[in-house]
Amino acid sequence: MKKTYKSVLIFTAVLVALGGLFFFIMQVMGRVKTDLDIEVDTLAIKYTNGELPLDPTDKFWQTLEAVKVHLFPQAARVPFGNEERDVWIKGAFNNQEIAFLLDFEDDTENWDLPLHSDACAVMIIPDDSPATAQMMGHRSSANIWHWTANRDVLQYQQGVDTVRAVRELIATGPGTQSAFDIQNAEGKGIYHNGQWHVVLKKPLMKQEDGEIEFNSNNDFRIAFAVWDGAMEESLGIKSISIVRSLKMSEN
């Protein structure tokens, strides 16, 4: 009788544990689904007839409305990312260039170790390209503008002529990045009060095969990534957004 009673208690405990696990999983799935639902919104950027300043503190950027984009730990391939983050995005274009301002929190400024530098990136692909939801999960040629704090310091503070703060890359999936022969993307970052403010921009017109040419008649897809040097993040260890639509509005 005691043995039967003990077996019932064990069986009940297992059921309770499984029920708790199921509830936890459903809660997590529900939270992720909610976040994903938010992230599918379109990022619309507007035309300006003025210049697009490379300085993140320029008054021009204060005239634009920011959009919050949530980032998830990279989960397409190991090693995975570390944490969720938010990045605030502003964008604009004129007759010659397209530009984005990325603002994101970072407790420490890390640039002295090239492999573990603070960094961020913008990925853009044509709207008709096949793609999965997560950045770098695409199955078509993507253009990536990759800014790192260490290259920024080398270019702007140390005056190294052969270094650019932003590298323009082409990729067809995780781990397939290679640099364009012609590097015409620019970027500049400023760290202030626990935040990075980074401008990335490039000409609308392409200069070589595989490079995206921007115009307001076409739609594109866009995603973002952030690396935290203090957490020894580099390469695939990063926080990334889902892919969303990018629309260039003349109005």
C-alpha cells in the first residue's frame, strides 16, 4: 500500500513538473511571438533635399523620428549571441546618398581590441529576395555595412589613411561575407553617456556587381546587428533583428 502511495506521489510530482515546463515554454513562445509581431513593421525613411551629415550630433538628425528595433541573440548558427537589446533607428536619403543613424546602449566603450570591438551593422537585400526572418538567414545576395569602433578610432583619431570605419560586404548566408572591391560606404560613431551614436551612409548608385542600387521606386528589406566588445562578441556572436521592409518615401 505504501509503495503504491509513493508511486502516486512521484507520478503527481512529474505531472506538476511537466505542467510547469509546458507553461514556461508557452510563455516564452508567446513573448517571442509578440516581439516578432512588433518587428515586422515597415521602416520608412523620407527624402531630404539637404546634406546627410556624417556627424551623429548634427542637428539634422534631431529633426527625424526614431524607430525602436528589438534585437535578439543570433541563433542561426553556433556560437550564438548573448543577449537581447534595443537599437533606435533614423534614416533619410537625398539625390546622392542614403544614411542611417543607429543609437544603442552600451555600458562600456570598447575599441582597443580589434577582435572584441564594439560594432554595429546594417544589412539590406532586395524586397523580392527569398529570406528567412532573422538577419543573416537570407538565401540571396545581401549588402552589409559593418562599422567597428576600433576602425573608427584608427580613421578619425589616429588618421590612418588605409582604414575606413565601415566595410561594405556582400553575403549569401551565415559565414559567407566578403568585401566589395570598391568601398564607398562611410560611417562615424560617437560614444557618450553609455550610448553609441553611429551614422552609416553610402551613395545611391551602385559601382560594381552585387551592390544594391537605391531608388524610391523599389522596396528593400533591412536588418540590424550590434556587437558588445566587453562581452567578447565578434563574428557570429552578436544581437540581431528580424528582417523588415524598408521603404523610401519621396513625401
